[in-house]
Amino acid sequence: MPTKKIKISNKAYGEFNGIEIQLTEKLYSKLSKEKDGAGISRLSSLKIGRAVRGLKHLITLIKQTNKDYKIVLTHAKTKKTQTSFYINYEEFGKHSQKIFYPFYRDVGLRSARDFLYKKYPSVFDEPKISLSKKEIDKVEKDLPSVIRKLSEKLKNREKLIQKTTDIVIDLKMKKKVLKRELESLQELHRQSSIYLYSEKLKEYEKRLEKNYPETQGKNSWQKWIYENNWLFGVNYQDPIQKEKVGFYNIPDFLFPTLDGFIDILEIKKPTFDVIIEDKNHAGSFVWSSETNRAIGQVVNYITQIELNQLQLKERINQEYGKIYESKIFTIKPRAFILIGRSDNWKEQKREGFRKLSYSLHGIEIITYTDLYKRGEKIIQMY
């Protein structure tokens, strides 16, 4: 049966962090296509040890039996050969899910041991639960009253307690375990964000090599940038569409900051020149015709917003009041113009751009190159 190797990288795996396991090609292909709740492929989740509960403990028990055993996750039947354990991925996932509870540390080992014992009783010992009377009384005392009343109706009190110990939270360990689970969720969120933003940045880089339109069509730069406004930083809320507030002398979208003020974004093509050399003055630069037109547009937008700021503010808060945490203000909007690229600018041209930018008030010119670098910094922060 053809297989593919993967490496599991997760500090929580301890000595088995970085361990290599194998997947059958059919399972590998299936997990590559499936997505989890965070939008990550299940194969990627498996590679960071997050795809199925109890996998770490399953690996631990098998390797403790014989470190040379190979572990193969399969879409087919669970079986054992002289050198390998073939574990049905879906079967183990369902089995582990039934009895694995995040608040109890040892349940993972118990789940893996129970599964392996049922499949290979000649290799693994039967898991045993042995409670003293003192331990039984302590657990029973902590049980909810409804379960305690039920236990009184059963003849075998110890059997009930053994079945319920997997869901009882040890009060002394609760704080520690909850903290560990929270850290795991935070790490998963961090990994998910890194993966998502990295994929979007790759998509952005590929788009720069093609000639997409500014505003028209589903592949336009305007549509893509508005859907990925995280590139501008984490200080923006969801954009506001002009058709929902009824003003047409403003840009297609307005960006409210976290503190409720409005920013404007005007998008031009990455193929446009930002600045050009002034032929009449050696070593000097001027705005390109495309940049000049964009500056004129946003100046007009700012003027219209300021002239109608009270009416615009009222309509925005009526339409979006339930969405945003604070009211939206239309005082002194700032404008950003996204245009051109600066990949191969020499020092003299960068200095010229700096001088021209300094002369603008409330308007900032951003190149597609600079926006790409912002995306890289955000990923580095995660």
C-alpha cells in the first residue's frame, strides 16, 4: 500500500516533537482537500499535532512498546504487521472523541491504551482502574447531586464511579489544566493566522505579475484589497459601502478606524508610475499623471465628506450602528492612495518620493511593494 511521510511539529509532543509518521496516499489526498473549522486543511492540522485527540498518546504507547515500530495512518482496516501499526484514522478519531476530555490529563493515554488493547490484546495490557474507598468517597463527594442520586439506585457504586471519573474535574488541577488548554487554543489560533496570512500574501505576490483591473470584475484590485484590508494593519473595522449610505461623491468604500474615525482608500494599478524624473530639473522628481489624478480625486472626496459630514455621519450610524462598538465620526478624514511599485527604486528616487510625500497633508501615497512589506511584518508579529 503506497504511503507518504509527514513530520509532526508540536512542542507538546515532548520527545516525539518532529516525529515522522506515514499516511496512505488515499488518506493523504483526502486530508489535503478537507478543511477544519478554522479553514485549514486537515493535513496541515495533522502536521502540527492538532487533527485528532489522543494521537500523541497513541504514538507514545506504540513507541514505548518498541521504538522501531512504524506508525501508518490509513483509510483501510486497522492492523499490525511485524514492523508496523496500521491505524484507521477515522476509527481512532471517533473512538478517542468518545472518551477523551480536555480537562483530564491522563485520559489521552487511557484512550490510546484502550484502543490498542482492543486491537492488539497480545501486545498491550488491559487498562485497569482501581480506586480505594477513600478515593471513591472523594470523587463521589464532588459529583453533581443528580449523579449522586443516580448512584444510590445502582448496586455497583464503584462501577458508576469508574465510568464517571473521566468527566469529573479534579478541582485542584482545574486551573492548571484550563490554562494549558487555553495556551493550546491560542497556539492553534496563531498557527491558523500565520497560515492564512501567508497564503494570502503568496496570492498577492502572484497577482502583481498579472494585469488585473482597478475596479471592475470579481478579480479587480479594489475587491481583493477590500477583502484583505488586514494588510493595512489591525486598526480598521469592516469597510463601509457608499451605496448603503447614499452618497456618490465619496469612494466606493470607507474604512473606519478602531476609535471610530474615517479613512479613505483610493486604489490604482500597480503598473502605474508613482513619480517620474523632472526633465527640466536634473535630479528632481514630480508626481506621475496617474498619481496627480488620484490626489485630485481624494481631495475632492475629502471636501465632499467635510461639506456633508453631519448628514453622512447620521446615515452611517443608522446603517451600521449595530455593527460597530462605537459611533462613527466623519471629522478630518485621512486619505491613502495605493499605486505603483517601488521594488527597484534607487536611493535618489526614494529621496525624491520622500520629499514629494512630505508636501501632502492628510494624504499618504503607498506603493504595492510597501504594502507587501507590511504584510510580511504582520506575519512576523504572529
